[in-house]
Amino acid sequence: RGPRASFTDLNLNSAVADFMNMSPLEISLPRRRFLRTSASGMALMATIPLSWAAGLQPGDTLPDLKSQQLEGTVPDLSGKVVHLDFWASWCVPCRKSFPVLENLHQTYGSKGYVLIGVSMDERQPDMDRFLKKNPVSFATVRDAQEKLASKVRPPGMPTSYFFGPDGRLDSVHPKYEGDATRKKYVEIIERLLKSVKA
């Protein structure tokens, strides 16, 4: 027989088993507390393959945001490059990504690019406190009813979705990894903006 598993191994295996049995929606929504409190869960979230997601795939159409019962104002998206960024106040990488997102908004907002931050916070005060500490001028909404997330199914926080001016999903980018992610966002936005009609 092989060596006995240690207590740590058993705990990790249990966490893996629980995590692997979750659907992509459960990973990012109903079991948010698991991800906030479990180091194993956070590590695993970073390795979830995008193909696991049963939600939007490249080529799919952007859902009608005004029918998703979002809390907040949805800007005009017609003919624009749309960037949806799913975030939450408890998400540490989200705090680091917000200054970069604000810079993208300031740089490309007048050129046909629309950025919407979609908060997955369960409580409005949590979202408000985050925005007070991390103020931005781009549109922010809260998906309190989880209607939009149930269609999109983000694999974790943060996750960005880029839609071309035709309203179809171009690409999905889970996680935020500093300057490498910023450069990728710029590349995508500038490529998609070439299709925007003047």
C-alpha cells in the first residue's frame, strides 16, 4: 500500500471534491462565501478552464441588459464596443484592476467603447464602500437578482467580457494579472474599435 494521506491532504481533497462538483454559476455566485474563506477554493478558482462555463461563448449575443433587473443605470450600447467586468467588493484582484479599468474608460470612452462594472455583491452597502475607496467614472451596476450572471456565468471574480459593435461576444478573460492583463485589454479594445462606425 502507498503512504497514508495526511490530514492536510484529506482536507484539500475534500475541498477539491466540493469545488469540482459545483457548476460554474455556483462557483461564482451562491457559494461566494466558500471562495472568500477557503484558500483552496481561491487557488482552484484561478485554474478553472473557461470551457467549463455553460454560459456565453464567443459569437453569442450580448443579453439585453435593461431587462436583467440591474440596479443602476445602463448606458447606451448600440454600435459600441462593450466591456462587461464582473467584480465583487471581497475580490482582492478587483481592487487592483479598478484603476486600470478607469484608465481604459478615460482613454477609449469617447471613441465608441463602453465599460460597465457589474457588481456581484449580495449587499448594496458592500458595493458602496468599495466604490467609495475605489472611485471610478464608468458605469457600475449591481446584479442583485443574479439574472445577468445566470446567463453569462462568469467563472470567477473578476471576469471581463468583450463584445464587438455587432453585439456579439468576442472574448472572455477571467482573472486579473496586472500589466499583462492591461496590455491584453488594450489589444482587444483597439482591435474591436476598428469596427465601430464613425
